[in-house]
Amino acid sequence: MNKIAITTGDPNGIGAEITIKALNKLDLPSDKIVLISNKRILDFYGKVNRDYKIIEIPYSKGLEPGKVTKEAGEFSFQSVKKACEIGAKAIVTAPVAKNALYLAGHKFNGQTEILQKYLARDSQLAEMLFVAGGFRVLLLTRHVALKEISLTSEMIIEKISNLKDFFISKLGIKNPKFALSAFNPHAGEDGILGREEIEILQPAVDKLRANGVDITNPLPADTLFAKALKYDCCIANYHDQGLIPIKTVAGDKTVNMTIGLDIIRTSPGHGTAFDIAGKNVADETGMIEAIKAVL
């Protein structure tokens, strides 16, 4: 299927609203897009100007903007699963609520993990890359509590090697330059503030360089991101270390991109915004950027 599949996310969030607004503003030909949603949900939040094909996902419960429900979680899960099954050229997902997924019995910490389950083949790994123009950030770990973060040199080598392959094969950048953020303040101060740099990060860097990867030593995060545009991608150890700087700079123009699978998926960099759901005030900028990224 030579179409972009777009899911509308949690029925009680802003997903359907920003999808409708984004598609109406972009005004893309109807043969480029397939919506994975439910007509009743779409009609509740607005009207799409073009006659895009809709793959219906059942949803019999009444719409309750701002409310977390297991029915909404089930709809969110089934929408992403269907997007994986139809053979689209790319996938764009509106935000879902992890707690709603959990209520529905789907123990995934995000949509990236669902995509990994249904799209990965031959030991492929889904990776989370955030993009805002030339500012790119790869996360080594994703939605995990800080106290449970676990890094190994082998994991870092694999993820950054895959990142290089993506830059070469998909972006046409033959020798990408990467900057690796340290784990600890001041890059550990020679082990005084932590030994992750000495025992895990630097050995990974040494092996990556031996394999032809252009990457820095672990650099203190508080200064690295001020120079982010000197590099093709910055690599963060954990979620907030990477997302705070890029979202501070780019805001709603930040796109969450899943790489490492045969199909690229993008999503706005924000969540379901339950506090404004159903009020027709949601900003569609993030959804526009997510769709444009795969056109």
C-alpha cells in the first residue's frame, strides 16, 4: 500500500482533533492517506475536508473527552496494531495514554513498543529518534523510571551502529557525526560523581570508533546540547536528558520518529492533552510536522 496510515490515538484525547486540523491544513490528495479510526469519533471532533479512506476500528462506548478508560485504551491499541498490519509506506500516530493501555490489559510503555512487537523482524530493534529540523536526539533508554535505567556497552554499540545505518540508508548522510551525552554530572569527574562513563560509555565509544563511527567521548549534558547543531545527532542516556533540550528549543515542532524497522513511524512530540480535549483549542502543529516528515 503506497499510503501513509494515520491513527487518531486515544478517543478521549486531542488525537482526532489535531489529525482533522492537520489534514485540512495540509490538504493532501485522498490517495496518499488512510485513516485508522472510527467515523463516529472523527465526526465528534470535526470534519475532514477530503474523502480519505477510513479503516474502522470498533468503538461502542460514548466519547468522554479528558477521561482515561479501558475502552479508549483498547481502541488505541487496536488502531496501532492495524496500522502495522496493512502494509502502509509509513505510519503516523496521534498520542495515546499509557494508563488507558494498561487498563485495557496491554502492558506497553508506549506506541514504540507496540510497533516493535508487530513490525520487527530478524531481531530488528525499534529506536526512538526525536527530530526538529537539524536537531536530532536518539534515546538510549525510553519510558523507564530513572532508578531502573540500565546501560551496557553492548547495548550502546548496537543502538548507535543501527543509528549510523539509518543515517546512511534513509537520510543519505554517509559519515554522520554523533555526540554522546555523559550519564553523570560533569561526565562523572573521573569517577568521583559516578563510574558509568569509565566502565560503560567510554568502552562503547572506543569500540564504535574502531568500527568506523564518528562519535565524541561522553560529554557533560549541560553543555553538549548547546552545541547540538554541530552534530548530525545527539545521543541521550534517558528520556528527559534528551527531550528537555529539544522540546525547549523546538516545542510543538518536535517529531517523535521510530526508526530501525522496515516502516518509519512518526508522531507529535506531545501527549493526549486530556485537559483541553474536546474544547477545539488543540494546536495541530506537531501533527502537521509528523505527517510532513514522511511525505
